[in-house]
Amino acid sequence: MTALPLSRFRVVEFAHMVMGPTCGLVLADLGADVIKVEPAPEGDNTRRLLASGAGFFAISNRNKRSLAVDMKTPEGIALVRKLLAGADVMVENFRPGAMERLGLGYEAVRELNPRLVYCSMKGFLPGPYEHRVALDEVVQMMAGLAYMTGIPGRPLRAGTSVNDIMGGMFGVIGILAALTERERTGVGRHVQSALFENDVLLVAQHMAEYAVTGTEPPPMSQKRPTWPIYDIFDASDGQVFVGVVTDTQWKVFCEAFGLAGLAADPELQTQQQRVRERARTLPVVAEAFHTYTKAALMEKCDALGLPFAPIARPVELFDDPHLNNSGGLLPLTLPDGRKVNLPALPLALDSERLGVRRDLPAVGEHDAEIALELGYSEAEVAAMREKGVLV
């Protein structure tokens, strides 16, 4: 795209791990000039995480510029303050009080730049818990998501950083609202997003179910079906999820799979009846499905317009034909030089996916470029590099 929606905005990101960088990623992919401020000389520690954190930096930091600066020096903090004075948005997700200790808390930055939208992403919104440090898994436990994901007596965290990712997205929503309001008022806002409150929204449907029915919902591992067929089935060579959720689909399904007996059964004529009779209908359906290969079963469901899905592992998505032919995977270069394709944002503008303008930045890759834009001379940049203020 030649003109992205947020190309006129500059964002300064003080963030690590997932939530803050996700917020910056969305803004960057939409065109904002996102400057990732990292500690000199080593950069964001997220770059060096292992195991389940090894991919955090790679997935969240494309389309950003890296400014590695020692903010413990007078020259470093002066440069950062100069950067913020001309910025539109500041994003931070460090532990409570960290930015205040640097002299970059909301009140101090608002005095420096009243137009700036300041976005804080924490474990908790203001209230009795706001002093606590939280992680995605912490709030999944305390807000009930782990309970609803696991089996009774064995809570289980969700299989990805759901609250970090969604918390970053809600940060973006708040930022965009504040930028829109700024067009009218001329002043920014303090936007706040948090892991715990995000998780509470995720389990709100279960809270509402209890409020409506008076019955506490058990973990979702305990099947309480809403639909007659909404299950994982064994094909002859693998597993496929299939759903049959409407009266029309039921008739089409029974005819196509040779299940005329189920279609004619007087006790299976309504959705409610079919849900109640799952214990006897599912074995019949499972037997019919098992005569198909996985590919043949999915092809038939596709032709019939039935919901279906292979039971995939994340690593299989690198070869997914839809992602590879629709701009759903973006080419990036890892720090060790290897080329990789990683997921784009799940957005399209006029049917066009958002792409890569800047590869993953090296630590301090844009130090000189940004300093020169701020009015520093080449000699001043060289002096700051000599003193270790910049990389």
C-alpha cells in the first residue's frame, strides 16, 4: 500500500515481552512510525528469551525502528524527552512505577507534550490490585480462564498469550479513540489497558450464563453441547472437526452421507431433539466418517457447505495454502540471518493485506537516523556513541 492509514503518526514504544510490542506492532503495520526505545547496549531482553519466549521478538517487532539509548545518562534521557516532545503516541508496558522513576510517567510527559496520547499496559487497571506485577498465566488463573480451559481440578492455561495479545489490541483501540478525540480537543489522553480486566472480558460469557441460568458453568472440557454435531471425528487416516448446526445442514448432511434413517427418525426432527439424542446419533455419524480419508472427508464437507477443520499443529501453518497465497505470512529475517515467514495481522484493507516495510531491526539500527531527525549534528551523534549513550 502506498498510503497507510496511520502514516502521519509517530509512536514511541517503551515495551518488552508481548503486550506492549503487540500494541506497537498493530500501529506499525497500519503505517505509524514506531520507534522502539531499547536499553543500550544490549537492547530489549526479549531478543534473548528461550523456549516458549523464543519467538516473541520476531513476531512483534517488524515495521519498527530501533533506538538503543542509555537513559541513565543525562544525554540519553534528554534525547528521549526530545523525541517524546514531538511524538503523537507513547506506549509502555513496564512494571508499575518504572516509567515514573525515569521521569517519564504520565504527568511528566503530559507537561512536556500535552497532545501526546500516553498508553500504559499493565497487569491491572487502577484499583486495589494495580500495584501487582502480573503475567498472562497469572491472570488466566485468577480470572477463571484456566479453570474453564482445563479439566475439573486441573486448571490449564490457554495455548497462547491471549491476554497479552488482546491487551495490546485494546491498547490500540484506546489510542485510536484518543487520537480521534484529539482532533477536536487538541489534547491527548492517558489510555490504560490491562491483562486481568482483559481476561475478565474473555470469561464474561460464562459469568453471563450463570447470571441468566443460575447454574455455574463447568470447564469447557466437559461437553455441554449446543449443537447436534460439533465434534472431532476419526477419519481413516487422521482427525477432522465437523459441525452440523442448522436444520438445513442436517438434511443435507444426512442425505450426502447415506444416513436416511437419521433424517426420517421422528425423534430427530428438531434441533433440540437432536441435541438430546447425541449419545445414540454420534456413534452412527462416527462410523460413517471413518470410511473416508481425512482429505476426502474435508473435501465432501467443503462441497456441502458444512463447517469443518483439520486438527492442525501451529508448525503446519507454514505450509497452509490459504496463508501462502493470500498474504497471510510475511517474509522476515531473523537475527541469525535465516529467512522465515510469520503471520500478518488478521486484517485486510480493500482486500489487501498489510505487509512489511521494515524488517526486524538490529539493536540501535536507527540510532543515528533518529538523532539526526531530532536535530542533533553528526558530531553530536558520534560523541554520544563514543560515550555509550547510543549504540
